[in-house]
Amino acid sequence: MTKEDIISLPNNHLRLKSKRIGVITPEIIKVIEDMQAATISWDVSRKHEVGVALAAIQVDRPYKIVVVRNNYDNKQDHTFTAFINPQITKYEGEQVVDFEGCLSVPNIYGRVPRYTKVKVKALNTEGKIFRVTAEGFLARIFQHEIDHCEGLLFIDRIKNKEDAFFKLAEDGKLEPIDYEKDVRNDSILW
Ligand SMILES: [Zn+2]
């Protein structure tokens, strides 16, 4: 797969609830490989952004699978960890508002409240349960991706009008945009 296989709004498949996986078949392993290839393909096409993670529904496969880059501070590191049937078992800390974007909501950023610490339980590709405690940006990634498995997007979580929306300028900085003027009338995005 490539970045062309990533679906984006207004495709309403993004609103589907993904299915739990019972048996990890070769088809599921192939979906995971496709997700990683699509994320890297997107990543190399972007100068100022990093493709940090992807949920299976974003390549139009309604399975509860999330892949997360092992080192998203290094664009050259193309390795991932797969989380099958990921579930947040505990939210800790407070909710903090910070910028988020999404490969399925192209070019739009918003400020989203998320918990600063979460515990995640998932299966690995061998079908074994493993647990991760994530803080800060990684905790935000898990909340964003596990939302995808439930048909939710980051734009659904924005509470204040002033937290929405922003776009990436040529120099890589985020600048506010006028929703009515710049977003709503842009049929490519919505
Ligand atoms: Zn996303």
C-alpha cells in the first residue's frame, strides 16, 4: 500500500466501528504490513510532518489494529509496533490541550484535550497480551488511534472554538484558519 490507500474525510468509512480480531491470520499480518507501508509512504511525502501512527480503518480495513512508529523523532527509522485489539485500561493525570493532526483529515490541525497518561492492553502479532504505560505525546497518540477504532476523529474531541482549526504554513508553522472561509467551502477536505 501507499499513501494513496489512506482514506480521508468525507469518506464515511472513518465513522465505522472496527471489529475485534479473533485469530491472527496471514491476512491480518498483511494488513499490518500494508498499514506500515502506507504510513511511511505518506511520511516521505511530507517535509514538516511525521506519520507517527495509523489505525486499520484509515486504509479502509475495519479491524481493531493500530501501528505506532518506534521512534517518531527520527524520520529515518521506519520500524513500528503493532497493537491488535488495543484497549485503554486506565486514564491517569489530567487532560491537557495540544495540537493534533490526522492522515485522514488532511492539512488541518486542532487543539485536542487528552489525558497525559494511559495504560494500554493489546495483543502482539503472536497473539500474546502485552501492556504499555504511555505518557505525554505517546499517550496522546494512543487516545487518537484507539478513537479511530471507534469511528471517532480528533475534530470530534475539540471543545472550544478557539482550539479549531489550524493549517501548516510553508515554513512548517501552524497558523489559524477561518473555518467558514478556509475549511467549510473546501470540498477537497470535507
Ligand atoms: Zn488519525
